[in-house]
Amino acid sequence: MAWLKHTYATQLPPNLYAEQAPVPVSNPQMALFNEALARELGIAEHLKDEQKALAYLSGNEKVPGSQPIAQAYAGHQFGHFTRLGDGRAILLGEVETKRGLCDLQLKGSGQTPYSRRGDGRATFYSMLREYLISEAIYALHIPTTRSLAVVKTAGPVYREQRHEGGILTRVAASHIRVGTFEYARFLGQPGDLEALLKYTIQRHYPALKDHPNPALALLEAVRQKQKDLIVNWLRVGFIHGVMNTDNMAISGETIDYGPCAFMNAFHPRTVFSSIDTDGRYAFANQPNIAYWNLGVLANALLPLIDEEEAIASAKAEEVLDRFPEDFTGAYFEMMGNKLGIVNQVEEDRDLVNSGLKLLAKWRVDYTNFFTELRRGGDLINKLREEEAFENWYSRWEKARLRGTSLTESNALMAQTNPVAIPRNHLVEEVLQSAVAGDMQPFHSFLQELSSPYDDGLSLQTVPADFDASYQTFCGT
């Protein structure tokens, strides 16, 4: 019985995808399977037979009635326009859930017409990494793609050395990206852009269906989603690492975890990606890049905003120009929440900024600081020995008790500030163990990350100078 839908393949022009089956692999083994997510999606029954599940999620057997495709898209990578597409991923189809359609995609499933010079495969290490961090981001209450399974394959997959292969089953609201609209506008056929707009609104923003200017309304909706997403990233110290336009989802989910990392010691210019040598995607620059990417989306949508390019540009700019102010307001509200300020006023912005300057000056651990600020502890006691911090601390105490109780303030801090995050050194430790054949540390860490706001958790410590030499890689 067919249990996947195929609206992308049946409702969009064929120029936007290529029919492509996964390339079979030898000796697949199910390394991870997210039973809870399978139940949530309503597909656990179809995957209860372990051998069938392995066959489907390794790409060795076709899901009954499925029409697998690779999606076409383009993207600005570090500011430069490039023709792209799913070079190593296959969309098996969509699952109908209570929240709408969800894509089921195999990542690392072999070459496609968009592979260029790539082998279409992914390393076991990198697929485990995406599983771990995407599920951690979900537990942090941040919109994200999810991970249903990781299959280990015999490989070999050659990168800088020989690796075992891995195939991730990724679940997403969709894989429609800013780069998908770029492809339709600049590399597509007449009618592709309009069809993509109609499909996207129907799938993600049905309330806009009867809007007098749906393209402009979509731009505004995506602007809001991206504002909220980036604010959440900054809340937990997340650095995406490769915010190219092909890695910005129209749905507002975090997508593509290649060189991502989490900030330990606070500094706005923190960057870990080996390929981001100029800090384009550094921690504090992520809002600026989101704004830039939205401009790229606006440019792709111009013909559908108005027939007159000058008028279309003016309308788009009016929408885009609201991003900085909207973002700033949402950002300071979030930071006020981190500080437990229930009744926030304009003056609290200076409190936030002056506090962050002190954290940057002394390279204070971002996550532990906010937990200890609420709990009390050695970190805060040591900081209070500094006159500048003691003055800030006194201002903070007054601000957070403004018109409210200590209990309410602490509750706000507890629900805003995680105790546990995927610390870079811990991620590396559990991945190295997993690749060596011991999955137990991975499972234990994943369990801890599934309840990151649990006040029973101990503070995580970071080895001295670990981050100074730590780099992340696309490594896929």
C-alpha cells in the first residue's frame, strides 16, 4: 500500500526536479532509528519490519508506490551565485501528518543528475553528527529538520581519507529553499516561478492563498520566520556555519548542519567553520546574513510582485526594510528573557549590551553564565569580584525585580536558558566512539540533550583552549 504522497513531483514543472532512484548500497546496517518520530509521523506501522525499514531507508528497496526525485535549486554560496541541486539526496516523498505534509529524504543516497563531480555519498560520521545536532536543536524548541534514521554502509567513502558511508533519513516541513526560487527565476522555464510560488503558499502559508499580492505576502511571511529563527539561534549560542541561500528554508526550519557548532566562551565574532575564513557567518553576523538572503529571495520574486521592476523593487524594499527593526525588538526581548526581566523597558537594552561586552572581554561561558546567574555559583561569585561586573549585577537585580517576583523571574530564565547544549568537544568524543563501534556514549549524550532545560543537569565544562584549535568541516 502506498503511504507516501508526491505533490512536489506531481504539482510542479519537471524542470524543478529529476526523477532519480537511490543507488543501492552493500551491507547496510541500521545504526539509529527514531521510533518516537516515526510514531509522530504516523509511519511506524510501515517501518515495524526491521528488514523492510532497513531496505527502504538504505535505498536498496523502493517504497511501495513511491516516485523518488532529486530537487533542483541554485544558491548564493559565500555571496556567489551557483547552480546546485540535490547532488547526494533523494526525496522519497511526503508523509501526511496532523501538521501538514512532511518530506522524507535520504541524504547520502548516491549520485543524481545534480552531483557534478561528487560521489553522491556521505560519511557515517557526518550523518551521525546531523542526527545528533538536529535532534538537540529540536529539544531546544527551535524549528528544525528532524532525523528519522541513520544507516551505516560498507562504503568506502573517500574524503581526506577512507570512511564508512552513512545515509540519513531527514524529515522536513519541505526542502524548498531560497535557492529553489533562485533556480526557478534565473535557470527555469517560463511558468516555473509562478508554479513554485503557488505550491509553496499552498503548502506552507495557505492563509496567503487569496492575498492580492501573494509573492509580496510570502516575502513578508518568510521574513518573520527567519527573524524568529535567528533570534532562537542567538538565544542558545548556535552558529550555523554556512548560511548560503540554498541553506535557508522557506518554512523557517534550521536546515543543513554541515559545519555548525555551538559557542562556548562568548564573543560576537566566534566562528568555527574551516571554510569561513573571513567570518561571514560568525555568531553575531547571522542576522545580517539572514537579511541579505531575504534580499536574494525578494530579487527572485520581483516578476511576481509587480510587472514594473521599479515598482516591484520598491514594494520588496518596503518589506525588507522592516527586518532590522523587527529583529532588534525580538532580539532584545529574548535577551531580556534570558536575564529574567519580566517587565522589560527600553533601558534594559543597555543592560543587555553592557553585560555582553563584559562577557566578551573575559570570554565567559555563554550557556553556563545564564544558568549560574539564576542558580548562583562559583562563576558568578568570581565575576562579582570585578567592580565593573558588580555594578552591572546590581543594575540587573533591580531590573529583574521590576514589578514582579524572584520566582517569576527565575521561571522565565529557566525556560529560556538551556543547561545542556551539544558542546563541541562532547560531540566529537561521542562521534569518535560511534565511528569506532561504540554507540553507547552517543545514546547517553543524545538522552541528555533531549531535556536541555532540566534543572537537575550539572553544568557542562569545556577543556581549556579546546575551542582555540577547533574547526568544523562540511565533511559530508
